[in-house]
Amino acid sequence: MSIPTDFLTTTCDVYRPFGAGSPTATGIRCRLVPDLAAGRPLTLSGLSWTHYLDVDAGTDIRDNSTRSMAMNQISYADGDEVWVPTGAATPRYVVVWVETMNEGSPREFRRAYLMRDTA
């Protein structure tokens, strides 16, 4: 495993596409971190997030944001849906952006930036 097991403190389920009736993958080891302050967009057209989720480098979790060549602006669309059980509630999140952290190192992992869904 690319990151220590004790770093991944909970599990989540991934639904593809967002709003799917059944999960694509379940029981994925992860770490959910609130990150509202850092997730505020610098511009009105920028991405924003409320949390980020760290998972193993081999985890298939996808955003649906794109950037056209020679353009600075990112086009945002709903990526995967993530459910993270927390006691009696199971908040759901949309995946805004996914990036690989520590790429090429023994500590490589994926970080998914999430927006909590209030519906």
C-alpha cells in the first residue's frame, strides 16, 4: 500500500455517476478532512470544496472537471458521488477535483476535493 493503513481512518462508498442508485465501489479505506477555508474559490469561476478525501493511489475515484487547451478557466461538472458514514448519518459529497499526491514516491496517494451535498 502506498500510504500507511492507520492514515486511512474510515471507509467510503463511490457512486458513478453522481446520483446513481447503487455504488460502484464500497468499503474504500479513506481519510475525510474538513477544508472549507482553503476550498473557497479565488474567483467566481474557480473550483470550491468543503472537504478533501485521501485514498490509496490505486483507488478509482473520478472528477468531471476539464480545462481546454490554452484556457485558464476550468469547466466544472459533477464527478463521482462519495458517501462517508459518520454515526447515524451518511453525508454525501460530489467529487470536484482529483489529484495524485507525492507522485512517483513510495508515499503516493490520491486526494479528491469534495463539495458536501445538502440534499
